[in-house]
Amino acid sequence: MGGVSERRPTADEHLLERQDPAFLHTDPWRIHRITAEFVDGFDALAVIPQPAVAIFGSARTPADDPSYAAAQATAKLFAEAGYAVITGGGPGIMEAANHGAQLGGGLSVGANIELPHEQHPNAYQDISLDFRYFFVRKTMFVKYSEAYVVFPGGFGTLDELFESLTLIQTRKVHRFPTVLYGSDYWAGLLEWLGATVRGAGNVWDLDLQMIMMADDPARAVETVIACNTGACDHEWHRHPAP
């Protein structure tokens, strides 16, 4: 009977864990690795000739799930509209979106992340990047995409969603539409934000206008294009702060 293999710590774990003073011999060198990840990402993505949209969602979504088909169709429509598609480069929704981008004749980009249980890049990428650090990877999504479309997912998907909303709310990025796909999946979250979070005074009514919804691929694409061309029907995106 085989034993349980030891998990290899990730680069993020090494960076964030508390260490004894011996860290002085390693952390300064880790800065060079982080810098190299930024440089490699900038070099690879700065040459994308068209606007891009980042599509997020669960890596656990099977190919026979309706969300998988919807992500593929959405990415295909974005590609046909002249957008590149950027994903996290893994399986599930990410694979569906990368595949859809290629089916639509567009540029398909994957930004894979090192995880304790290795996440293999999917097979539908024209540009495939590998990152050790989540914060470097997140920078690439924000810097090189014009919008987020967020399909059903777990903690990682929620992390990307709220990162986006925080940057929009604090005006770090402007005219950056964030579209949630699948109202049935997101309804509970939106109800909680509207009733509990807004009720406590922690967000304003206008803040909730940052979040848009779509239940079919065409609507998701139309919403992003409208906001990026100044025709958005949501108050926040019609009147962004200068």
C-alpha cells in the first residue's frame, strides 16, 4: 500500500510564511524572481494587437456542464468581435474560453499558476504563461484586459471578481466592465451585497452598479462592447470619475 506523497510548497507559500533571520539570505534573491515574472509577462502580452477580455470561472467545471458551453460560446463571440481572450490557462471554464477564442479565430492567452496540486495548462492557447505568484498574475489580467466576464466558480473566481470591483471602486481602473454570467448562480451574492453590505453602509447604491449581469453569451459580449464604447446603460460606467 503506497504512502501519501509530500506536497511541494509553492513559491507563494515560501514568500508569505514567517521565517527566521536566515530569510535575509533568500528573500532578496526572490525579488529578482518576482521581477522576472513581471518582465516576462509584460514582454509576452504587450504585443497583443487588439483589446482583450479576461474570462474567469471554475477549473472544476466539466465539459458537459452548461456553463462550459456558455463560456466557449462567449469567448467565440468575443473573438469574432475582435477581442483577444485571456484566462487562467487551466481546465474547466478556462479551457472552454481558450477553446472558444480559437474557434472564433481570435488570440487565446492563458496565464497559468503554480498550485500545490499542479494545474496543467489546457491545450487551446496561442500564448501560454506560467506564474508562481498570484499577485503578478493578477496584474497581467488587469493590465491587458478591457473587461472581466465571470462565470460560476469558487474562491479563486471570487478573488478575481472582488479584486476587479475594488480597483473600479477606488478608481484605479476606469470604464472596466465586470459581467457576472448566470443570474441563478450569482443571485444570492448580489442579494447579500444589496441587503447586508449596503444596509450596513459599507457600499453605496452606485457601487453596486459596477456589477452587470448576463444570462446568454450575446448579452455578455454586447454589455462589454457597449461599456467600452461609451454606450453603457449602467450609471457607474456612464459617469466615471475623471
